[in-house]
Amino acid sequence: MLTQATLHGDATGRIDLPERFDVMNSARYRIPFVRLLGSTETHSVILNFSEVTYIDSSGVGTLLAWHKTCQERGKKLVIQNCGTKVMAIFEMLAIDRILPIESRMAA
């Protein structure tokens, strides 16, 4: 999967995450995230989780750090299309109470 971020006309940035958001590849998404966040046009960053089937503690840590950075800059981080397996992890860790999750995929 190509590591890139796209900015839409409604000032929403979007990053499509890979099947595994773990220690091996979460760092690849830092630069696209920083680029979106650095744009004065971006008001929110959407993380598309439609392909993600696995997330480890490094991936969760990355999400929490990104969330904090967004809050500090007055922007919003949103998770969309979260699958059942990943959602179960988020619920177990209470991440779903911290990060906005706007849509969930069916099982």
C-alpha cells in the first residue's frame, strides 16, 4: 500500500492505513501525518482503518501520540471503518473512549 496522505476540499486530511499497523510500519505513516497536520487548510485528520486487521502496542501508542498532537494544534483525529478485531482491542484498552471512532465495519 502506498504511504500517502490526501487533503480533501472540506479541509479533511485522510490516511489509509495498511493491514498491519504495528511496530514494523507505523513509523512510515508519521511523515504523511505531519504533512497533513502542518497544513493550515487541515482541520481534521481521518485515519481509514478499512484494511487494518492487526494493531500492536506500537500502533496504539502512535494513535495516542497523534491524537495528543492534534489536540494541541486544535485539530481533530478521527478513526473510520474500524473492523471488529481492531475494535475489540480498542474496547479492551478503552481506546474507544479516548479516540473518536465515527464508523465501524460490519463483522
